[in-house]
Amino acid sequence: MLNIQGTAIIRDRGQITIPEKIRKSLRWPTTNSVVSLLTTAQNEIIIKPYKGTKEVNWSHLWNSIELSRSYYGKRGNLSSFISSDRENH
């Protein structure tokens, strides 16, 4: 792969825009891409595509969903509130 170089400015909130010529040369940096950041001893930052685990703990996920649905407040439980809120908007 050909090395492409560019410059960018770090904004107030630490945001940086990857120059278009670099984004176009790579296939992964699309809008809302998740990336992994690594610092080196040479005071550099390495940016790579994030490679999450493919294994999902479905039991934990469903238990978390059930727990969130069970919360009860002034307007009833969360599922009822979300359902009525969707109907009103």
C-alpha cells in the first residue's frame, strides 16, 4: 500500500478530521466508524479499525433489557412509557 500523508487540526473538544485523500485511500473510515487508538513510546497515535468480539453474551443482553423494562416510575413501567411516547410523536 502506498503511504499517503496529510495534516489535520485538533479541535477544541479533541476532535480531528482525517483528510479526504487518506479516507478515500482506505476502505474502513466511514461516518460513525469505530476506531481503536494506541499511543506509542515515540509520542505517536496509531488509529486502526476497531475489531470487537464477535461473541455476544445474549443471556446478559436479554437480562439487561428485561431489567430496564421492569423499572417503574410515576408514568408506569418503562415499556409502557416508551410505547405511549412513540404514539404521541
